Amino acid sequence: MIKDLIKKGFYLKKEKHYKQAIEVFYKVLEQDNKSAEVLMEIAELYYLINNEEKALNYIEQIIKINEMHIGALKLLEQIFLDKKAYKNAEQTSENIYKISHSDEDLLDLLILLNYQQKFEDVTDFAINTENSDLVCEKAKALIALNKADDAIQLIKFSLEKNDKDQKLNLLIANLLLSYNDIEKCKYYANRLDYNEKSEKIMNFWGKYFTIKQDYQKAEKAFITSIKLNPDNSENYFGLANCYFSSGKTDAAKKYYNLAISYEPENRHYHYALAKLYYLEKRYKKALEELNDGTFEERMLKVVILCETNYFALARKEIENLIKEQPNNEKLLECKEKIDTELGLCKK
């Protein structure tokens, strides 16, 4: 009888008749109310019908029976993530890893830590260097901590065991490309497939060909990456950079704005668009894209204020920058030029 009910419950779940499946598993519980697995099925089903409160109630019952129930803990973690309760999700993820000691669960934890920008915590973990996913997450944390050399050494060590791993070759190629180390980048790029089914690889080739000034190939690669993932702002930004570098400023503006529409808070996108407007001498539009965020934005604001003869405002901005970087020669030279325009230079 119980076996038939369980079989029916699984069938209804498979067919996505979740409420009916819950009723069937309730009947199973009437005969075995301490079955953690049946309680787990009900918890999952309530989660699938967006009733997280009831799902949590059944998760609590499961944990009372078995506090090390991985399935219940993973569902609990997912509910915390849905609620953006990242601290609770992190603690739950850590508990899961302590139980399982599996690479899969460690990866889940590292991804969550990186997402919260807890990069130091990520680097504290010893990882299986044969697992490219774990290597990538730890390398990303090292890069964020300005330890690019350590990241490169970690990736190279892992590649010694599998030199054709696409994820690792792509990560190190992108890293070297960001530092304009084209020759070293080329070595790892040659290990990559020109895979038109991989958005990330096509995005890389787009950036690579842009730097090599092969704009036709770059455009094709970025358009392919956009088709593969039209919701990724980085693909639009890359294509905008390609058009900007090749002198197609109208197309560049279109795609910078598209990138911003997908990720409005990304200051790099606004800064790139501001530079384009600045070169067109559309200073008001450029200033609209800038705020007091990055050093580059504030420096461009100074340049625009100088070119539009707002030297007093420019001097105020440059003084704030000098407080942060008192030994920056370019800033000191710029201040001297501004003071000359204002007649403030000592004779």
C-alpha cells in the first residue's frame, strides 16, 4: 500500500501535479510520520508551489530527525538565497560542506563567498587543484585581492595536469589580456576552441580581436556572444568597445547604452560612454555619465571642467584627488596648470 502511494506521489511530481502529489505523500505520512525522506518530498513540493513557509516547517521536522540531512540543508540554503539572506545561506552552505567534504559543496560555498566579496575567506580554503571549477573560484578571489601573480601561478599549476582545460585557459587568457600582455595571452588563447556555442569564449575572442585591431572578426565574435546570451551586459559592452576603437561612434553609443540598460550601476560602462561624449566635445552629456566614484571618472571631470574654463571648480576637484594621491605627479602637474590659469602660481 505504502509503496503504491509513494510510486503515485513520484509520478504526480514528475508530471508537475505538485498539489496532488502533496496529498498523496500526506497519506504516506499517516502510516509513517517519521520518514525523513517522505517529509523531504513534501518540503520540496511546497517549495515548488512557492510556499516557502510550509517548506521550512517540513525542513525543520527533517532536521529534528536527522540534523545532517544534506537534502534538507540544501533546500534550506536555496530558500535563504531566494530571500537574499546571504549570511544564513553561507552558514548553511558551510554546514553542508562540513558534512559532505565534497568538491561540489565546496564549490557552492566558494561561489557564495565570492558573490559576497568575501575574497579572503575564499583564499583560506585548500582546494583540489585538479578541479577546474574550484581553481577558477579561488583564482577569481586572488584577482579581486590584487594578487594576480598568485592567481596565474595557481592556474598554471592546475594546467600542468590538464593543459587543454577550456575554463582555466580562458580564465588565464582573459587575465593576461586585461593586463595587455598579448604575447603570453596568445599562448593560452591558442589552446581555446573557436567555439561558437560558448558565449564566454566568443566574448574573449571579441576582446582579443579588438586589441589586435581585427574589428571585423571582433564584431562577429561579440554578435555571436550576444545571440548566445542577450542578457549579459558584458557582451554589449565588448561590442561597443569594438565599434569605438574602429571609429563607429554612433554604433558604440548604442551598445554602451544597451550595456547600461542591463547593468545601470556599472561605473565602467558610464565612464566609457562619458569618454566617447568627451571626444565628441559633448561635455554636458559626458558629465551626466560621471559621478564621484572612480578615480578615472573624477579625473575626466577635471579635464572637462578645464576645457570649459571652469577652472575654480576644476581646482576644487583636483585638490580632493591630491589628498588621496599626494605623490601623483600627473595630478600635481594638472594643479599647476590650473593655478596658472587662475593666476595663483607663485612667481
